[in-house]
Amino acid sequence: MSVAITARDLARRFGAKWAVAGIDLDVPRAQIYGFLGPNGSGKSTTIRMLCGLLVPTRGTVTVLGHSVPRESEVLRRKLGYMTQRFSLWDDLTVLENLEFMCRVYGLDRTARRERIADRVRRYDLEAISKQRAGTLSGGQRQRLALGAATLHEPELLLLDEPTSAVDPQSRRDFWENLFALVARGTTILVSTHYMDEAERCHRLAILDSGRVAAEGEPKQLARDIDAAVIEISDADFESVRRALARVPQVRSIAQLGNHLRVLLPRAVGDPVGLLRSALAAENAGAKVERVGASLEDVFVAMTRLRGEVAPERAA
Amino acid sequence: MMWLDRLLAVAAKEVRQLSRDRITMGLIVGIPTIQLLLFGYAINFDVRGVSAAVLDQSQTSLSRRLVGDLGATQLLGKIRQARTDRELRELMQRGEANIAIVIAPDLERRIADGNRAALQILVDGSQPALENVAAGLAAMPLLRRAGAQPSPRVVEIQVAYNPEKRTAVQIVPALCGVILTMTMVIFTASAIVRERERGNLELLIATPVSSAELMAGKLLPYVAIGLIQTTLIITLGYFLFGVPVEGRLLDLYLGALLFIAASLSLGLLISTIAKTQFQAMQMSIVTMLPSILMSGFMFPFEGMPKAAQWIAQVLPLTHFNEIIRGIVLRGAALSDMRPEVAKLGTFLAVMLVVSTLRFRKRLD
């Protein structure tokens, strides 16, 4: 397995606060690698350090064989970066934006014409090609930004929360486009706070407070979760919550429609029995069963979220 | 020549964006035009038609002829006759007369005598420009006709450079520098800060475009705009106010180019410090006010305290004012003003070095 990005003890401090507090990364080539984490967990800061926009306070980074930030100038030709906020020019048209980015990457006239025609076709920009970028919808902007970031056919794409302002259908299409790029050998690193997107990544790092809380393939992460997931249904949730409040082992409770999802440490021997007896003491009859963990459960168990503060769940 | 293509790409993008910003496009032409009209017509240091009052205590044919001559000058407008000293002072107090002329009862004997003043001119001191009028009156040939000896020094000063004493002649070249300062500093500072504010810069610095290509590409269109504004001011000055360029046009444009570059480099430095366009605007104004007040545009340079003169030496406008006055009014060549050119060049070099050191292709 060839590696696109290697980071060791990567850290960055802003004033007294460590935005990234020492992380190790090994991102394989030609895969989609995800950063999943709440706001402020260090996703953007890490991405900015990887493309040389921020200098690490500590640690080493190698991207596509180049040491960063020392060799960032060489790296910039091999790298596509999509900022969290749309950062092409609102007062230029779709074609003008693409043309400008081509020239910035030093493509000659022939290459420019071919690449622009290709991106316009691939990302469905034909109908809006003469429209100014400022008038586009969220999904259209995303397609344009992806088209612009891939004009120079980069080996590595860094995408910082690319779908945060996009409707579900556009997000689905966007991910189809990402898989098409990976199929042609591009490595993609994408940050997100959507569970469904995280689940689509080949590998995933869950970031929390500037540290890697868990790392691996999404399915494996769910299997290896250091927690038991119990679902409670058919109950009066108010009395159930009262009962669960007396169980110190309970790490989190989240309501999903008409059932509650409860996380307990794996060390608890018989979690179902424990909860059943707690509920019986409160006279709260309910259906209690152990279920398989989802990525969201992993996220909740690994990040320091407690109680009912569950991460937003995407459609 | 990949760097050149990238530089031109940045410049072309800037021009395209500018051409779509109608208000800014309007300001490129509007600022010089409006300023020139305002300063040229409204702010007028030459005083004409001043209201006056005369107390003729002599009432001789000579005194009546004197009053008639005064009325014939354009300096004074309507001349009121006062019968008593008290009436005269009341006229001044009410502001109906800004200048009062008292003719002594023994006018002819005083003129013959030559030692005592025959005419006393009272000036409303709240309006300083009027003192010039009084000096002008004192230098009038009418007194010479009456046999008095006017001070030759006063006469000389009046006719030194600007014999007709028209403000426009001084204003047009000076305004050229002031307008370039205003537009060049603000335009560049905000053009770069705007990209930072909107997040464009984060994308740009992650591409192979270098800082120098980026800066040069962004500044190039503004150099052109500066030259267009210079042309506009000089043309309007010639056709509206009849101010000709005595020196060579090439010298004028070379001098302007140097000053434009110096102003742009100042804007560039501001852009590396300011985080928002609002901050950039305020910083531009902070540098603009001393430029306008201390460069010799408003007040004579020689009249300022030493410390202020030192500060003025740092301002590019001070030196450009010297250069453009020399070329436009005195017909000097650029090579006659090497010290000023050297000072502007030094300013430009220092600003460019500091800006380049400050602008890094990084976010921190």
C-alpha cells in the first residue's frame, strides 16, 4: 500500500490553545480518507498544515513524498485544495473562473481548452457556464469548485467540509464525483461532520479536541467500538430517563424517533440485565435489546460528548 | 515565460472584476473630476469683489479720484460711503464691509510729507485672505499717482509666479498628487484585502502563483488607472482652468509613474496589515490626511514647524508636489529635481521590501 500523506506528532498552537495537539496520520493513495469531528476539533487546521498554508508548531509532515512546509511550492502543483468557504470569484462567470485557475496553474492554451471543456461536461456546468459564480446555488458552486480544484489533475485533493452548504441530492452527486476521481487514481482527503459521508470513506480518523480519537475503516470502527449499544423501545421515556440517571455506567443517551440508544462501557458484563433491573426498579416496562454499533455510536463513544448532545444526523 | 502568463492572468482578472464594479469605475473618473471642479471653482484663494466702506475725511478732488480708482479695481466690490468713524466701524461689525478705507482729512499734505500714512486700511482679521487684498490695495498705482512711494517689496511678491494671482494655477498640479494619493492607496489596499476577506486569497496561495506575481498582477491595472487619472486632471486643468504644462509631458508622466508606484507600494503595505476592507480604508485615511495637510498642498511648507517638516519629508506627496509644480508651472525637467526623485525612489524601495517581507504565502 503506497502512502500519500504521513504525519507524525503534528501539532499547531494558536496563542495558548492547541488546535491540533499531536496527531499521527497515514493516508493511503487512491482512497478517500475522512476526517470526522465536531466544529473546533482541528480538521481545518490539519488540512491547512498539510497543504503548507499553516506552519506546524511541532511534528513532521510528508505529502506525496515532499516534506511540508519546506517543499510546499513544488507540492502545490500536485495538490488541489477546496476551502470550506466558496473561494472562487463571485463577480466572474463560471468559464472565467475556470480559465483563470487554468492560467494560474500554468496550463497552455490547448490544455486549457480541453480541460475546461471536460470539466464543464463532467460537472454539468454547461447551462450555467456564462453565469457569474455569485448567482449560483450551493450545489452548483460545489461542482464549479471541484471542477476548478481538479483542472491541473492533482494527485491529491484536500476538501475542507465541501458539502456543508449543499442539499442532499447534490451531496450524493458530489460523492459520486469523488469516487470517479478515486477510480482514476486520485487520493482524496475530506473533512466532514456528516455521519453518512463518513461512512462512505475508505478510512476515517475521528478527531476530537485536536487529537485522533479513533482511526480505521468505518465498519471496523463500528465493530471495535469500546461500548455496548442498547436500544430501548415501547416505553414511557420520561420514567426510563429517570431510571437511567441512577446508572452511573451509562455514557450517553440519544433519542432516535421512538427508541432510545444507550451506550455503556464494554467492561460492563451484562448491560441488558443491568438496564432491565434499573428500569424494573422504576416500574418502567420497556423492550431492551443489544444492537450493533453504528458509526454515530463510535463517534459519540470516542469524542467527549456526553448525555444527549448527539452529533447532527444527516438524512 | 510561465511567470509572465500568471502575472497577466491576475492582472486580466483584476481588470475584468473592476470593469464589473460600476461604482469603482465611476470613481476612477469621478474623483479627479469632482475634486478638480470643487477645488478649482469653489475653493478660491483669490479674493475679488470684497465689500468695502470708505470714510473720506478729506473730501477733495484728489480723494474723490482715489475712491473712484478703488472702485475701478476688481478687488473691491460695492463701496459704501460712511459719514463718521462710528458708522464705518458699525458697517464692519455687521459684516457689510470687510475692508474699510479711511482717508485722512489732510490727505494732500500727508502725501506731500511722505512720512505719515495718508490712507488707513482696516481689514477684517477673521478672514486672513483679506490681508492680501489690503496689501494689493497698498500696491495699487493709484497711490503712486498721488505721489506716495509704495513698498517695492510687496509689489514684487505679488507678481512673482502667478501674476494674475489665480488659485487654479497652483491647485491643478497640486491636486494631481492629492487625487493620486487618495485613489492609489485606497484602491490597492482594498483590492488585496478584499480577496483576503472573501477567502479568495486562501485558494490563491495554495496554487503555484508566487507572491511577486500576485502582487505585480494586482498592481498593474492600478498603475494604468493612475496614469489615466493624471491625464484627466492635466487635460481638465488645461481646458477648464487654462493651466498649461510648461515642461515636457514625458517628464510629467515619468514623475507621475514614480509617484503612482510609491503610492501603490504604500497601499500594498497597508494591505499586509489590515484584515478587513474597513480597516484598510481607515489606515489609508490615516496616511492621507497628513499627506494633504503637510505636503505643502494646503499650507506653505516653509511655514510649518521643524518636526512637521521632518514628517513631511517622509510623505511621497511632498516630493511629488515639488516635481509636478516644477514641471507644470516652472517648465523644469525631471533631471532638475534629482533629490526629489531620489527620495520618492527610496520610499518605493523601502515599502516594497517591507511589504514583500510581510506578505507570505501563508495564513499565519
